[in-house]
Amino acid sequence: MPHTPSPRSPELDGLAAVVTGGASGIGLATALLLAHRGARVAVLDLAPDALPATGSEALFPIRCDVTDDASVRAGVARAVDRLGGLDILVNNAGIGAQGTVADNDDAEWRHVLDVNVLGIVRTTRAALPHLRASRHAAVVNTCSVAATAGLPQRALYSASKGAVQSLTLAMAADHIREGIRVNCVNPGTADTPWIDRLLSSADDPAAERTALNARQPTGRLVSAEEVAAAVVYLASPAAASVTGTALAVDGGMQGLRLRPEGG
Ligand SMILES: NC(=O)c1ccc[n+]([C@@H]2O[C@H](COP(=O)([O-])OP(=O)(O)OC[C@H]3O[C@@H](n4cnc5c(N)ncnc54)[C@H](O)[C@@H]3O)[C@@H](O)[C@H]2O)c1
């Protein structure tokens, strides 16, 4: 008998999730998909008002800056209060940086590492007591293909995402015996407001978009929804035996070596 999936598949019913940076792009797509699958979701973001009005009663915007420990502690406490617990933490808030090692000053290095790496540390630290109390605890970090491929003009950003991948492994080892799984997703270039900003600052945005598309073996950017599907898989009970992994959602960018077309 063929199985017909229901339009709303509630496999996350009863679970509570926090998504940092959930008001835009990959985080927003993840928050929406988690809610669609039945979870209640707190969106912790610097700009929670950017969260579009979805009419969903399962989404709670909370203002939070992941570079500020007090703000993170208060944001997680509010989320737990509102949701009645915490099972899933998606550490997604992140910012970019362009340039070689010669181009970013110490202040920018400190700031990007503060958001992209210490943001995960602070949020996970605040969430851990609640995750330990969950019978289905999962952490998913948003990493990047920049962690594992040498991309030009991305020294600082790549260093931050390399740290995210190593941190994911270390956290997975530290917390497995507490019943907490930790994984990351490694997107290729994803079509989000971040990339819109990057393109609008380029000398020739159309040529830049063509170059970014061409860098993906699939010939197109990854969508935020495609990354969200991977995050939600890793967060779900279906991935109960998956921990310490990096799941590439990159259109083949990390693993494939294509010959030029026609070659
Ligand atoms: N877009 C890409 O090509 C791409 C590729 C690989 C990985 N990523 C990663 O995906 C994640 C999301 O990127 P996106 O493209 O959706 O970006 P985005 O700019 O669309 O969204 C990022 C969100 O994070 C929030 N944020 C930024 N700093 C914050 C802080 N200090 N505290 C709380 N929230 C903060 C922003 O307000 C925003 O809502 C990032 O970690 C990024 O490094 C993006």
C-alpha cells in the first residue's frame, strides 16, 4: 500500500526549539519548517521584528544578541519559559567577512569570531541544563563549505567556520552520554538576504551572481529551504543515531571535481 504523506507531518509534535538568527534566510526557513513539523519555536535574533508575520502560533520572536552573555541567558530563559522546555537548539546566527589575512583588522577578527564561534558557545552553555532534561536533545550548528574548502578572500570567515566544525565534534563527544546529539550543516552559497547584500556591494552584481552560480556543480545557489530540510532532519528523532557529523548541502561544491562543460 503506498504511503501518502500528510501535508503537515507532525513528527516534532511536543518538541521545543530555539533558532538563533532565525529572523532571516536559513534560520527563518528552519524556524518555519520546525513549526510546520509540529515544534514550538523561539526565534532569538538581533532583529526579531524582521520575522515575517506568518500567523503561526508556534513561533515566538525574542530579541537577543549572541555576543552578549546576559542577553543570551535571558533569551534562552524566556524561550524555555514560553515553550515549557527545550529539546532542539539550532545555532545559526552568523556574519560574514571578506578579505585575506592582510585585510581584516584585529577588531573585525574579534567581532566575527565573537558572533560565529562564541555565539554558539554562549547559547549552548545557556541551553545545556534544559537540553539535559530533554528526552530528545539535539544541537545543530550552521557551519559552511568554507570550513573545508579554501575559498579566496574569506580568511576570517573560513577560520570561524573551521572552528564551528571542530567545536561541533568536540561538543558531540562531550555530551553524547548526556543524551545530547550535536551535528552541523555545511551549506554552499545559499540564496538568502546575506547574498543579496553581498551582490549589491559588488561592482557588477549580475557577473558576481553568475560566478557564484558557476562555482556550484549544480550550476545554481542552494536555497534556504534546502538547508533547513537538512537542519530539521539532524534535529529530528529520525536522526537519533547521527551525531558528530557535518552534512554538506552545497550542490556538490565540497566533494565533486567536474571537468569543464564539453571537456
Ligand atoms: N548564505 C550563505 O551563502 C551561507 C553559506 C554557508 C553558511 N551560511 C551560514 O548560515 C547562517 C545564516 O546565514 P544567512 O545567509 O541566512 O544570513 P542572514 O543574514 O540572512 O541571516 C542571519 C541572521 O542572523 C542574525 N544575527 C546576526 N548577528 C546576530 C547576533 N549577534 N545575535 C543574534 N542574531 C544575529 C541576523 O539578524 C539575521 O536575522 C550563518 O551562520 C552563515 O554563516 C550562509
